[in-house]
Amino acid sequence: MDPLRYAADILDSLTSGVMVVEVTSRLAYVNLEAARILKTERELLVGRLLFDLDGLSELLLLINRIRAARPVSTRSYRQYEIQVADSRGDAIPLGTSISSLTSSSGTVEGYVAVCRDLTEGKALMEQIEQSRKLSALGTMAGGVAHNFNNILGSILGRTQLLRRSSDPEKIQSGLKLIERAAVDGTACVRRIRDFSRKRDFNPSFNDVDVREMVSDVLAFTQSRWREQAQAKGIEYAIRTHFDEALPLVHGAASELREVLINLVLNSLDAMPGGGELDITAHGDRGKILLSVKDSGAGMSDEVLKRIFDPFFTTKGMAGTGLGLSESYAIVVRHRGQIACKSVEGKGTCFTITLPQAGSRDLSHMPSRGRVLLVDDDQARLDVLEDLLTTEHYSVETALGCRDALGRFEAGRFDLVVSEKELQEMTGDSLLVEVRRLDPTVRTILTGESAGGDCSAADLCLSRPLPIEVLLQSIGDVLEQKR
């Protein structure tokens, strides 16, 4: 058997497209799958220069970027996503890896591009994402119904108490609690409304007094653990324990009340014959620990593992299984944690850990520096922008080199942070141009391969890197400018 013919047959049997590109950018080989993806005959491709094939312009750009950055090892199979066009002009997303062909002396003689058509995979992912959104909407709707039951229960109980009271002070106090419960209900509605508009719910965060919040929650639930219970001959001992100088937490009071109401009602459900409920809050190294402990039936290890799963409930038809999963989501939104310990027959303790509010008003802090972020990846830009804005930097973002150069002018920015691997030019080249326009500007280069030559920037950082390292590095580089 002819070895060359045998090798060609193997390549043609692959389910991935293979294209061999010479250093002159001439297509030396195209297998059957690559021709099928491009909806053409390979004879019409082999021998052509990539410069002359508009549909493969992004492949040419990718090879040139890799060539300019560094020689590619024969074992380098990093996956890139590019857009090509088939013979009819239709766009096709390709997952592509590039490796080099080297001679015995180590000279690069060409590049091998192995590619897969991502069209079907992307369509499937879009279907999955749509299904996930619909499921999430259903989950949120169920969660809102669950929370509304709690809110309406507190309003109904408080209203029934007011009908029996003639004390003006008690009536005023009760009306305030009803009003607050209604406001919490409005926040519930806003969350699902904003979700349906495809934007994240962003509640107003303020400093929250935990002691006052616990008092509100006990007032909201009082009809359940006092009046209704006493009518059935059931007694609950409710105790609170707080540090004398308990710091504030920073968050959305309505959401945190919602979490605490869920935990209190769950504890009462776990003690149908009465029992003890302890709510404790204390500060610990910049955190607030808020615990809700009951003397109820407790949970098995199997149940304990699943309590935060959506739709998991131990209450049968009476439960939705959404209270704790929604509570978990709220705590995470507050950059906190929620944990549970339980022993069957002895009771359960939920502990919420939240960051304590800062000792100074950060909303009026001056900007710590003017930063321009440059990347081809919009998602990565969004994350970095949110992070630096939270840390009180003045931030602008640029999607690619052209956008960055259009925004940049001398004296406008203190720091430019650029991704190394950009499409129109490398991040190194961009930073050289930026320093030419403004020699005083500080620069940071980031990327998976940014740890090598760092002559173009003040600092090079290789991804992935911890947030703390990035923030410290930005602060250090800006300090050099001062």
C-alpha cells in the first residue's frame, strides 16, 4: 500500500476539517471534511492564497497573530473560534486549533489548522439556554408565589390583630408593619418583572441594622408563633442574642428580611408541637454571622445535602421547594454564605455570613484612577469594568485596538490594561502606540501568554489570576505614576 495514499485516506476519513497552510499563506492541502464545511470542491481551494479567499480571512488573521506572537509548538492545540464563509457566502462558526509544521532544523514551514463546524452545537446551546431561561422564569415565579404567601400571611395576621385592638399606638405600629410587608411584596414583583425584561434585578443596597431587621421579622411572623400557636395550646420560646456593638451589613433590607422570614417559618414548621427558637448575631473579622437555631426534628444527612436544591421539599404538597433555594440565591447576591447544621431529633441551625458595612461612606470617594480596558471579549470587559468600578476607579472599555486608539488621547487615562492577543494588532503593539501618544500613561498587559517578554508594558500578568492579585497590581502600577 502506498504510504502517502494511506495517509491521505486517513485524513479524508476524519470528522474534523484539516487545512495545511504554507508560510507563504498558500493552501497546500484540504481534506474532504474541510471542503464539505466550506461547501466547495477542494480542487478549487488547494494552491490558492488565503489573501485571495475572502471567506477565510479570519483564518489568515489567526495564523498571522500566532506567527507574530511566537512559534507554535507541534503539540500546541489551543482552541480558537473564528468565522468563515462558505462558497455561498453564509457565515460558519469554526472551532479551530493551529499547530506548526517544522523542519528537522526547527524552522517553521507551515501551519496545520484542524477545525470543526460549530453551527449545530451553537444552535443546540441556544435551545438549551432558552430552555434554561424558561425554567428559571418558572422557578422565579414559583419563588415569588412562595414569598408572597409569607408576606400575605404576615399582613393577614397583623390585620386580624388590629381588628381586635383599640390602642392607637398598637394600631400605628401594626400599620407600619403592614406597609413594610407591602413594600417587600413590591420588591418581589420587581424581581420577576426585571427578569422578564432580560436584565438583572439590581436592588438598592444600603446599610442595614441587623437588630432592627430581626425585630421586623419577628413582628411579621408573630401571629404564627404567638397568636395562632396559643390558640392551639402550643408554646414557642423565641430568644434573640446580639453583640452589644453589632456592626451594620450592606444590602437590600427587603431581600434579607425575606431570607430571615423563610428561615423562621421553616423552623416553626419543624416544631409543630412547640419548641425553642434562637436568633443570634455577632461580628467576626469584618463579617456578620446571623444564626437561626431551632429545637425541631432535625434532618437526615441525605435531606441536608439537598435542602438548597430548587423544588426539593420535605413538606409534600404543602411545599414548593423554593424557599431555601431562593434564600441561597439572595445571600450569594449579597456576597455572603449560608450554611446549615442539623441533627435528627435535636434540631437545625442555619448560619448566614455577610460582609459588614464599611466604616466610611464609599459612595463619595474620589476616583482612584482613570483606567482604559482593552479586550476583544465583551464578557471579560464587563466583568473587569464592574470589578474596577466597585473599587472606585473611573473606567472606560474598548472592544479591540481600533476602538481603543479612537478613545485614547494624552492625559485622558492614568492606566491602560490590554489583553495580549487582540485581532487587529497585538496588545504589545497597542501599548507601544499608546506610550508614544502619552509617555506618562501606565500600562498592564494580560493574557494566557503575557508572562514572557514584557518590554511593552509596565507589568505583564498571566491569566488566570486571582482578583486580589489584579487589584493589587493595578494599585501598585498607578502608585508608580504618583
